[in-house]
Amino acid sequence: MSHNTFGHLFRVTTWGESHGPALGCVVDGCPPGLALSAAELQHWLDRRKPGSSRFVTQRREPDEVKILSGMFEGVTTGTPISLMIENVDQRSKDYGEIANQYRPGHADYTYEAKYGVRDYRGGGRSSARETAARVAAGGVARKVLGEHILIRACLVQIGPHRIDRARFDWDETENNPFWCPDPVMAAQWEAYLDGVRKAGSSVGAVVEAVAEGVPAGWGAPIYGKLDAEIAAALMSINAVKGVEIGAGFEAATLTGEANADELRAGNDGPTFLSNHAGGVLGGISTGQPVVARMALKPTSSILSSRRSVDRTGAEVDVRTIGRHDPCVGIRAAPVAEAMLACVLADAKLRHRGQTGR
């Protein structure tokens, strides 16, 4: 009942805290015989790690992953794969002042209400540091999916500033610190976030994740819907407060004629003329790109004083010091990719288990 595990056949259990000696995950259900190395997993972790620009937390963590089990002579054995990432740059003293205070917007109060005890150092288990383990697991999931499925994510909005879809270019996401596909907006975000950062404040963001090459047929009706499981996986990411698939909430503004993805005959089956469904109909993949977006709230750790209470019930003013992201969404793109990869790897194995293909 501790709920630290997700997935059905491809199962991931994460463990560890922000300021503990290490964190990691156990991946169970990975098929045997897949070539895998720590270097391949490290590639994905390097995209997420802190300290990569002035717009993210300056905590210096190498995020070096170690494979402890589930491998022999360079291939997976089919047994649980245990992955570990050591914490090397904790500054627990930064959190001494809030040991007995509840930070507004954080999980301090709810964790203590549930467990009667909480690790106040960096938020403990509720810290976004936990997502490093998910990114490592996502690297394993990508091996299960194979190279024909391409999973990418980008930022499409920071605060009130949205990208221009007419300038959308995936290659641009590698040219700026925001994973932004719009070079013009990336420059605007830089100026905007400099002001937010210098003010000691924070701002929210929207991340879009896309999986191309997913075949038709993955997922299941009603209670095993692919889009529902993607939504649950993305909602489990720290600071995410909303998820939409395809047109999402925008679909409420469309007519039936505009929203329906019309079909025509193609060389390898039906061809869709649009993708408002986000690659999923009736909970089952259509063969179109799977498209999901998640909205992240502003980072709750800010320098401005906020009203709260302490463990005794006394009213206090809380100001959070330490190293924090002015926009947590910037480092969320690799996490969104990882969670989408894990859900799809699970869907692939479940589909094969039911249909034999």
C-alpha cells in the first residue's frame, strides 16, 4: 500500500530521498537479451541533471547511474534491474529553519498528516530529485520499445508566454536551455526568466511529449486505456497539476466536424488527416503520434515570505532559502519522456501478452 511502484508487466519501483545517501529504482519485467549499458542510461540522465544553466537549481549532482543487477555480459537477464544514483551535493542545513514549519505549496503538511513524520531536507521523498530514478528507468523502457519509436518532449509555454507553432522545430530544442522548439520564444523566455530569478520568484510551464512510431492497437478499452495510463503517469510527476491528450481542453471549443480525425486509404492502412485525438481512440493507439501535455505549477520554494503555520499550530511567515528552480518545468521535459516511455513499454508487453504479436 506504499504506492512506490507503477506499471503492470514493465514495473518500476523508485526509492530514496532528496538528501539521503542515494536514490534509485528497480525495474522488473524487462525482457531478457537486450543490450544495455550504464553509458546509455547516463545519456538520458545528463539531459535532466541540475546545474546545467542559470535557469535551474545550482545543486551540483553528477547523477552517475550504476547498474547493480539484472545484467550479464552486457545484456539484460530478465531479472530485476536495480539502478542507483548517489547524492553528492546535499546542503541539509539550508532547511533547518523550516524543520517545524509547513511551506505553502509543498507537501510538508500532507506528509506529516499521513505519516506523523517527515523528512524536511529538500522535501525528502516529495522532492523532484526523485525523478532522476524515473529517467533512468525510462532509459531501460526505450530499449524495450526499440529504435523505431521516437519519444521527445519540449516546453511550449513558460508563464503566459507560448511558442508560435508556425516556428516549431524539434532541432531547436537542443540549442537552448529551455527545450524550446521556437528560437524566437527561447530568447524571450531567457529575458523573462532572468527577471523571475532575480526577484526570487518562480513561474509555471507546459511541457509537450510526443511518441512517434507507436503502432495501432496498444492499450485496452475502459479500464486499461492508454491515454488514461499516460495521464496518470504524467500526473505523478512532481508539480504537475494538469494533463491533456491531443487537443485536450481545446476540444471543448471545437465542433464535431472540426474535432473528428477523418481517414483516407493509405499504402499501409488508413491515413488520418488530423490528430486531435492525440494518437489514442477508445483507449487504444491509432498509429498516429501519441501527444500529451502537462501543466506544472510554479516552484513552491521562493524567497518571498509566505504565511503558514508550524507543527504546534502557531502562525508563522515562511521564507525558503537554498537552491531552487525558478521554473521546474525546464527540467521536466526529460522526465515526461521517461514516463511516456515506461507506459508505452508496459503497453507493448501487455499487447504482446494478449495478442501474441
